[in-house]
Amino acid sequence: MAKCTIGPYGHPSGKIGNVVFYMLNGQPVCRLIGRAGKPSLKQLANRQGMSVTMDLVTALADFINVSFKLEAEGTVRNAYNLATSYNKKQALTGEYPNIKVDYSKVVLSYGSLEMAADMKVSKGEDGINLSWDTNVLRNGDNDDILMLAVRHPTSTRASTFLNAARRSDGSCFIPIHEERMIDEQMEVYVCFKSANEKLISDSFYVGNLNGQAETDGEKFEKEKYKAVKARFDQVAADYEKKRNSYDSGILQSKSFRQLSTEYHALKEKLKHLPGKPS
């Protein structure tokens, strides 16, 4: 995408050849359209990275529209654009085709308001408990509002609470209404906004509850390892039986040579194949 500066006849609008011109957030821009060629590995990685980021940001959109509102003011970008940009650059880990979110690095707000110290989270019977230090050291106030987001990666959803508590409360209970979600992976984030909504803090990753769920890629790797291991066990039993028979006719046969080749190939493959049980 490129910016399209205004010429003597104004800026164009619509499609001209394989270029389309339009307005985006008050700026004239243009994009090339047409049939794309075969994507490179770098392009595939970029696409997967964007897809993973969009899944994260879309689930947290209600929170982000408030938490990045101040950051977006006075720019041509909106809160959603900023969250997408920050997290695509900072919160992804792994290589294509196994790119995923590093939840400890997710960014949900930037600001100068003071974050509370000693933020802790624990799971209750039907929700989560939060606690924090109420002491104000810099520019916080007792009536600052706690915003909280809980990402549920297994269900690709999020629970957001934009007015969860006051800073002076020091603790709060957050109900998780769907029973199955309380036992699934949860990633918890908070930030504070001032009562007049003119200041906001950096977001803070409070932590994980219930551990990490397996990704689709990890599940695929485990299933692949199990299939190769099952074949190896079958081949190994046959190989050892024939190798220990001391029958020269069997050991010199073409079928045994093929069996030996497959045995050693599978044995070497299992050494380097991901998905091995820990």
C-alpha cells in the first residue's frame, strides 16, 4: 500500500488498471490488485503471523477499543490497528508453520498511569481472584479503574471487564460464567485507567491459569510421532527376530536387507521427529 498525494486534478478514486485508489482514515491510498504468484516461505510466515495476531486481537476487541483509545487519538490509526501492529511485532513466537502467541508478551495498552504493585491471581470455584497493592507512589489515584481481560485460547474467546474494581479496593472476584472455561487455559491481563479517562497504564500480564493447551500443530506432531513409532515397533520386532535367527539364508535375502534399511531409517527419524512424549 502507498499514499497517493493530491495532484493538479485532485487525487484519483476507484480502479485504474490494476491499481485501486481510496480513502483510509482521511488519507488517500492506493493498492495493487491482481492474481498473486506462488507465495514464498517468508510470505507464508507473514500470513500465518497475521492470522494468529488477528485471532488474538479480535477476541480482545472490546478491551482494546478502550485500552488503546488514547494511544490512537491524533493519529490516522485506530485502536485495533495499533494492537495488531504491536502484537504482531512483539507477541509471536516460533517459526512457520508453527507460529503462535507468547502470552507473556502480549500488549493491550500503553500509557503513563501507574500500575499497581504485587498483582496476583488465583482460580476460585467459579471465577478468578485478583489482589494488588493499593499504595500509590507516582501518579495513581484511589479511584483509578481496574480493567481486566481473560483470554481463553482453547475456545478462541475472551472475557473482558472494563470496570472490574477501583484501585483502592485492593482485590476483586471475577466470575467466569461458562463452567468448562474455568478449567481451560486462561491468560490474565490488567491495566488501570483514570476515572476521567485521560490516563491509562501499560498493560500487565498477571499470569496463566490451568497451564498451556496444545496447539493444533503440536497435536499433529504428536499424532505423527505416534504413527511413526508404531511402525518402528512393528519393524523392530520383525528385524530383531530375523537378525537373531542365525539363518544365513534369511540374513542374506533381499527382504531382510529392505527390512534392515527401513529399521535404521525409522530409528534415525524418531531421534529428530518432534512430538516425542516428555
